[in-house]
Amino acid sequence: MQDEGITPISYFYQNTKLFIKFIKAHYKKDEKMLEEIYLDTLELYQKYIDTYMNKTGRIKKLKEIIYELLDILSMREQNEDLKIKDIHLFKGIKIKEKIIGACYIELWVKGNKLWLYVFENNKNKEVIIPYNIEEPYLFDTEQTFFALKDKVRESIEIAPN
């Protein structure tokens, strides 16, 4: 992909090239290549919406893509343990972590749902809460989108051919 600005004509041209690659990969039944093409298409679309959509429209489109990325991750092996005080809660995929003030926060995928693990250091309190994509909390829509996209890309690179 080029880092230059995107125009409707360059978007159409690059999308057409990706479509031709898609047809070849589909014919060869190359799942890994199909997922890479999906992510390349996603990056191209992201550039397009960043350039041509207002903030509200862009956030709406990113939320739609988050649901697609969750569907992809739900097909992956979810084998990381989420524990609170040494009690196993569930197996999933840890997507992202960050610190806000005295809170340590992790974003997790279990099935095709997102969860937040929050540890408040000053109260020594741990909680698990569902993450609502439509009304984001602690991780905004863009952070969630990029974290999920990176995790999907990482899982493709790790996957055996």
C-alpha cells in the first residue's frame, strides 16, 4: 500500500488489484492469503474513510469493522487465561492493556464479545465488565479498532501455512 493521499480513483484501482488477488487466493483455497487480502482491503478502506468521512461517520464505520474483526478472532484459538485472585474466569485472547491513573486495564475477547479487566491499585479491587462497542468505555473506538486489527494481523503471521 502507498502512504500517499488516497483519491477515489486510486481507491478504486487499489481495490481492483486486491480483488484480483482475492480471486487467485480463493481459487487456490489459500486461507492465510485471503485473510491478508482482507486486512489490506481494510487498511485501504480505513485510509479512504479517514480522508472522506466526518468524525461521526468514521466512528460508525469503525464500529462496523470491529464486529467483523471480532468474528474473525472468535474463530481463533482462545487459550489465554483470565484470572482474578488466582480464580480462573475464562479463556480468551488478551488484546490490549493500558494504565489510566491508578487503574490497570486489559481488553479481552471471549467468543465474539469484548471484556474489560480492571484492577484498581489504590482500592486493591479487580473487576471484569463487558465492553460495549456502541458506547465505549476506557478504550475508545479507534483504540479498540487498531488493537483488534493488530491482533488479527498478528494471528495471521503466527498461523502455520
